[in-house]
Amino acid sequence: MNALENRSVVVTGGTRGIGKAIALRLVSEGATRVVLGYMRNDKAAESAAEEIRAAGAEPVLVRGNIASEKVIAEIASHGPYAAVVHNAATGVIEPALETEDRHWDWTLNANARALLSLARACAPDMASGSSIVAISSLGAQRVLENYVLVGTSKAALESVVRYLAVELAPRGIGVNAVSGGVIDTEALDHFPNREEMLRAGKTRTPAGRLVEPADIADAVAFLCSPDAQMVRGHTLIVDGGYSLLA
């Protein structure tokens, strides 16, 4: 039996781009109830909810900053979950010397600490065979322009994944991350060098194309499946070989 069959899942940042692709893929894997966390775009949220409904599952929308205790508590109240996917990401895209402490707090809290908060709130009710998956990026390990805060938050996210993987293993809960290459979504609109990133992604990737949201969703679905039972604390890089080149 599929691990997600007739079960509930949650995807933070689940109403657009990569998050929506993940949510729809988990429905295709048998999830019948999908909690979609989102920040502020109500129109996109309603549209995503309709897509989830059309795919045959019940959507539940939770609005607000994932770093908020109130939002975490509301998400947990809709459990127990077969899969918790922390895809929500935010952050200030600035050179290191132009950042401020408040930018650090905002970025690290939403991107990294929120995963720990989600685990504390949701894991106690998750059954053996359930999964937690975090969405990271290449900036966790490599230096990208203007990416010091988000990159550091993703490095912290991957560290939290490793610690949770060990601590939750006795409960039968798998914890992993997926790190994507350059993906043409609305998130890139915040980068001043967006067009340069897209050009580099297209020309540099050995696989010959940009990574697409569906590629990330496929990896998440694998990590939420029984096939990944012995994959723990791993960051699965899905970049078409982009990061292999010097």
C-alpha cells in the first residue's frame, strides 16, 4: 500500500510554483487531504485549492508566516500527517554588507527554524512510515550572488534535517531534503540577476534544460515512498548536473 494512500499531507508554501507541484504530485500518490500553507496571495491560494479539489483531494488553506507559533499550531491541528513538506521560503536578497540583523532573523526563522517547529508540532502524531521533507537550494553549499542570508538559512535547514533524521528514526519517520538547481518560478523575480541565472542554468546544465517544479515533486514523492525507507538525513540534489561542473 502506498504510504500516502487515504492520508493527509501538508506542504508549506504550497500554493504556487514548486510547492503546488509537490502538493499535486502527493495527491497523485494517494493523499486525500492536503494542507497548503501560504503567506499572503489569496488569489493564488484559492486557485491552488481548486486544482487540488479537481485532482480528487480535499484542500485546506492555512494563511500566515510559517515562523509564527499560531500558524504552526493551526497546521498541526489538521494532522496527523503522512508527509510534512517544508517548501516555504523567504529572505532578503542583498550583498552581505548591506544586510541587517532583522533580515537575518526573518530569513533564518522562516526557512530553517520553521522546520524544527513543524517537527515539534507534527512528529508526535505521525505514524511509522511517515516522512518529513525540506526543500533546500544549491546556495546552502555554494556561494551565489546576493544570497548570503538565504544560503545560510538553507545550510541551517540541511543541518536540522540531519539531526531530525537521527532523532526521529526510532519513531519510523524518515527525514530528508531536496535541493534544486535553477528553476524558472516567481521566486526568481526577487533576484536582480534573474536573467543571468536563467541563461547560466540553460547553458551550463549537462542535462540540457532547466530543472522544472515537477522534477522536485518527483524527488519528494520518492522520499515519501517506502522505496526510500533507508534514505535518512540525505539532501538529494536535483539540478541536472549543474553543480558538478567547476
